Amino acid sequence: MRHGIARAALLAAVWLGGSPLVRAQAALPGTEPQQQPARLVLDYQRGPGAAGCLAPQELASAVEQRLGRAVFVAASAAEMQAWVRARRVGRGFAIDVELRAGARSLGRRRLATRARHCSALDDALTLVISLAADVAVSPASDAPGTTSLTPLETAIELPASSVAPRLGWHARPSLGAAALSGLLPALGAGFALELELRPPQFWPLWLRAAGWGRQSVGAGLGGADFSAQSLELGVCPWTPEWGSIELRSCAEQLLARVYAKGVGFDLDQSGASASLALGVSETLSLHFGDWFVSVSGSLLAPLIQRRYFYDDGGEITLHDQPWVWWLGGLWLGFEL
């Protein structure tokens, strides 16, 4: 985080050093202009999706704490205006900062990051506003034409890895349609609910519950009806992002309950069995602000291969689970 702050400090200094924001008029021989710290009014708004950015009162307090004096006053008593707008941009955040004297712009900056939380910009924003406010004005500078104007608009980009001190847990609930091969006699279709959790300092985790449609299998004089429910758990050590596109590579385990009910037998031949499988999962997501669409696929290997059969003078197999299962799904969700 120190490197990020140092970078923001250097660029903010270039802003102020390369473009003097306020210059006092030349003093008459033998006189010294009476100077005082500039007083600013803060005009700060956070747009949709940027509610997690630093609050206006917190920003004002942080700037005044850095400078060790009162900085922000009412509009009627201010010489300049600090105009700040925070907004969500794709997967990241942008904060536009402009210093104004009346209707004139004295300088502009944009702070941007693709970090997961807007608090990654807290220190940079506080520092930029502090340096912009740390100028002196004199009564003579109110005269027309005494302010040097060289607006700058160079953006300051903070890396996605910047520390976000107020980053908490993020949740991504989603609803999907899924297909599963291997657990049931035929390709199974079902609906699933998934909840992905993103801790601040650990790999993403997800939990998925699915119900699979009923299937009937007959062989000889008998048969069985199959149904199943599954619960999956994944941990994702690799989650690269390219703009609005994200890839999620995970290790996964699946716990399933298969219920089989015999059909065509004099005695009740029904029962339930549990299955456990391990595998890997890949998910590709496209984000639209807080919403996303994903497609996923998993390869799984059951730890126990189950065979369902009945004895009619000889074993008649109804379903023999393979050693490799496949699971895929299409998901729609949003980020909290």
C-alpha cells in the first residue's frame, strides 16, 4: 500500500507543481501580500454502485487531519470548490476530482482502479484533495486575471492489487440450469442455486445445491425410478480477470443422494444411497455492472462407483455409474 500512496503523492505533486493553481499578484516594493490558507467547499457525490467509496464527511475529516487545520467551509465563505464524483465503471471504480474557482477550472484529475472495493482509492483521494487544498491565497488574488489556469486531465490508475482497507466479504448468489452425466442412468437436467463467497484475504468459495429430474429405467420384468439431489463445494485458487470477463478455476467436491424405487416387484425395493465425487471446475463469467452471466463445466471422479441391479435368477443391471462424471450449467447472478 505504501508504494500506491507514494505513486499517488508523486502524481498529485506533478499536478500542483506543473500547474500553479493560485498565484498572488506581485507585491508592491516594500510590501508583503497578506496570505492565508485557501478555504474550500466540498461538492462530493457518489453514484450508483459507488456507495462503498469514502463518505463525504470522512473525506473532509481525513483531509483536515492531514493538513492540521480547517479546510472546508460553507459555499459563501469559500475561495475554491473541490468537485468530486465517484462512480462504478465496469468491474472497477473511478473518481473525478476538479478544483474550481467560480466557473473556472483550475485542474482536473481522475483516480481509477479495478480493485474489488472502492476503498482502494481512499488514501489516494485524500492525498490529492489535501495537496490541492494546501495552497495560499491573498485578497488581491480575487482580482480578474490573477489566477494562472493550466487544466490537466491525466488519469491516475491504481493497480487492482491495491489494498482496500474497507473491503469486506462479497457474496454472489446465482440461479442456473444444469446438466449432469454419470450420477443417474441418463443425462440429468435440473435447477440449481449457487452462493459464491469472497473473503477479503482468501480464495473465493462457493456452495451449490441442485435437484435432478426423475428418471425411469426398465429391464426385463422390473425397473426403477431414480431421483437425486446434490450439494457441491468449491474453492478457487485462480480467478484471473480481463475487464468484464472473469475465469474461475476451482477444486470441487460433490455430495449426492440418489433415491431408487423399484417398479414391478412384489416387495418394496426402494432405498437411498450417498455418492461422493471429487474433481475440477471451470467457470467463465461476463459481468454487466453488478450482474453477471456464467457458463461452467466440471469433471468429477466418484470415490465409490455404485451399481443398481435386481436379481431375477441372475443379476440384471439397471444403472452402473461410470468412473468419470460431467456437470455443466448456465447461471445468472449478481454481486452484493
